[in-house]
Amino acid sequence: MLSEIFKKPKPILGKIQLLALPGAPGWDGHWETLITRAEQEATALATGGVDGLILENFHDTPYTAGRMDPAGAIAMALLARRLKQFTDLPIGISVLRNDPETALAIAMNTDADFIRLSVVTGALMTESGVINSRLNELLHYKNHLKAELPLLLVDVTTAHLSAKGNTASGQGLAHLADIAAQIPGLQEKLALVLSDRDISTQELATFKGTTAYPVILEHQTCPHSVDAYFGIADGLILDVDTRKKSVMHPELPPTIDMARIETVVNRLRGVMNLSHLDPDIFLNRP
């Protein structure tokens, strides 16, 4: 399903980190700034060459451990539909900290292509408190909405890769596989996102050989040797070193730097930068 959506064997995805939305503590009432910023990031990512976009309410901090505010969900849906038409790239929804039901509702109403789940099995201790898996709630809500599940990008860490020293986490993927086997069509709609900062290329290769699911890496996992990791993985989510402070709006958080995106994407795709070539190669010599 991954290659069907992104039309490439190793999709490179970029994050659009929305400014605080209505209902969030940091919402300032400035709709134009919110929209302009989202369009700028979408344009920079698309022009830089990514294959898909992840829309996330990144600046709705402090995150809630429960459901997203309805006003924020409506705003996120409006932005998702606008950006999907704006770039014509596949787009996914990530509602932080872990609200897959709202993500599904937004995706269903905006023709988004996938959603991301921060916690798919067990629980995670975060700055927002204990975040529990909501896979059960998601599957029930899917039936309630009479909706089809989109592609699910589910976060895992190195704790999931082996049962050694952490039985609950280690059995998490096995539990997920058992669930997927019992629900028609679910296995084909799962892809794993390795978001841990501590994994070697050897561990990645071993893990890839033991799972039937596509494995996508967060850029933070391999900021200094992304090429080697990308050669093993089934895709990459860009984030590290792709942002810069805006000269026009220095008070806002760093935004997407198109040149940095293009540099990373071209390197991973094996595209040579023309500025580094000897200009004589373009001369028509006899």
C-alpha cells in the first residue's frame, strides 16, 4: 500500500508543523498567519522534492493526553483539504499526542491518504502523562463512521525490536501482528515508523528481516548517516536540519528551508547538484 500511495519504492516525507490551532493554549487568533505558514511549508517541501506530507498540530503544546479540541480539529481539516489541493501530494494526519480517532475523522473528510499513531500497543510515559494505545478505539470508531481505514503509520522504538529486558514492549509488535491477522485488511494497511534515536544500521537490517511491514525511519534516528539508513529502510520522514529562522518573522518558530530539503532529497535519490559540475561538460565539443 505504501508504494501505491506514493508511487515510489522509498518515499521521502516532510512534516508540516502547524502553528497553534484554535482551542490550543498558544492559539493567538491570527488565521492568516496560520494559513500562510502552512502554505509556505507545503510549498517548500513540495518544491524540495518530497513525496508526501505529514500535517501535525506540533505547536499545540502542552499536548493533551486525550482527544483534540473540536475547534482545532475543524481547523486542521480545513488546512488539510487546502494543502492537498495546493500541492497535489499525498497527505497524512498526525494528531499529537495520540488521537487516532480525530486523525481518522479528519482524513475521512479531507481525502487524506494516511494517519500516524504515536502509540499503537501498550503505553508510553510522556510530558503529557501516560499515553495509552487507542488502536481498539480507532477500530471501533472506524466502524462507527462507516469509514475505510487509510494507511496507518505506527510509531515503534528499539524497545519493540526485542523482548530482552522489556517483555511488554518486546511483545508489542507480536501483539500487533496477532491483531492484524484477525482483522481483514489491516495487515496491508500498516507501516512502522522507527522514531528511536538509538539504532544501528545492523539492528535496522535485522529488524527489517523479521517483519512483514514496511519500515520508515524518522530523520532524527540517523541525522549524520542518513544515506546508509535510507538504503535499508522503506522510506524516510525528514525533520533534522531542515528548518531555519524566518527573516520576516523572527518571532515565529523555525520554518522549512527548501534548499536544505532539496539537498537531502537529491542526495538520497542520487541526483547530482548542477552547481557542483564542471560547466565545460555542457559545451558541445567536436
